[in-house]
Amino acid sequence: MLRLSIVIPALNEERTIGRVIDGCRKYGGDILVVNGPSADDTAQTAIEHGARVIQDNGKGKGAALREAIKQVTGELIVFIDADGSHDPDDIPRLIEPILNGEADHVTGSRLLGGSSELHGGFDEFFRLMGSAFITACINWRYRVRISDSQNGFRAIRTDVARKLALTENITTIEQEMIMKTIKRGFKLVEIPAHEYQRQAGVSKVRLTKVWFRYIYSLVKYLI
């Protein structure tokens, strides 16, 4: 049985971080919250719920995950969001292919598991359209068949994560992680994972400000 570290990047999520930590506790003893420059009590709440807390450099989710990969103690990492949109009880299904030797990296798919977030408005429409385009490009370039390249709920062997030499500072790290996993010959598997509506707060991703960085990242790692 591989030792499990659970990484929760968080920015102004004091209303949900405690519930996420409590939900993860049964599955891993090393729970690492990477606190962005939160203006609320996210860090203190995480400590009160028994998590280990480190500060990121304020550059974004990707930078937070890269720092966490350096500091985890487990042989297997689960990444889960702090807003309650992922169900910690899906962790056993997420790590099962790795424990069985079938995968090095497992990502949850909202296309297979459904989403309570990605519908209803133009912002959601453009998120879906952009995600589908990026995923289609990855499938075409690497001759694979995945359905969701953007989900933050995933598990990866720690040694593999460190070998990927990740560089992205924002949420583009998720597509970078997938492309480098495939490109370097590691085994990638998807499982269905439902995305729930965030339990409080608002999304920190502003597509109007970062869409070009997704395209740049895509081209950079496809070549």
C-alpha cells in the first residue's frame, strides 16, 4: 500500500476548506493545504482541522501544486480542490488503478461523471468549448482517447510528478501534467468523477484574462 498525501490548493476558501479536509482525513494522514495569498482565515481554519499548511508564492494554482509536489511525504499524491466541487469519497476509486499497477496518473473526468457546474451560461459554454478543443488536440497529437484534460481532481505517483518537471504557474498545469505524462511514456487512466457546484465563494479563474495562456501552453507542449 502506497502512502498517500492529499494536496488542497486554496485561495479564500475559509467557508469550505474545513469540510474538505475532514472528508479527506479517512483516506490520507498527510493533508497539505497550499494557501494562496488568502485575505480570509483559510490558513487558520485548515490548521484547526489538522492539515499541514504552506504558503505559495502568489503566482497561481500551478505554482502552488509545483511547491506541494516538492513537499509531500507520501508516495502517491491526490489533488483535490478546496471549494467542495470534488467528493473526497471518490478518492479510493481515483487511486485504485495506481494501486493495481494499471496507471501512473489517474484523472477524474467530468465528461464521464457529469458536472453540476458546466452548464447554464455563456461562461460555462466557453469553458466547455475550450476544454473540448484542448482535449481534442491532445488526443490527435498523442493518439490517445481522453475526455477531460482540465479537471483538477487527480492522482499521480509522487516520483512521476517530480519527473515531469512541471513549469506552469496557473491552472494550465493540469493540461501540462497530462501532456507530459503521455509524452514521457507514463500510463494515464481516466475515471468518471462528478463535479459538484462549489459550496461557497466564486471561481478564481477569469477566462477573459487567461484564455491565451491556455493556447500558448497547449502549443508549447504539443510540439
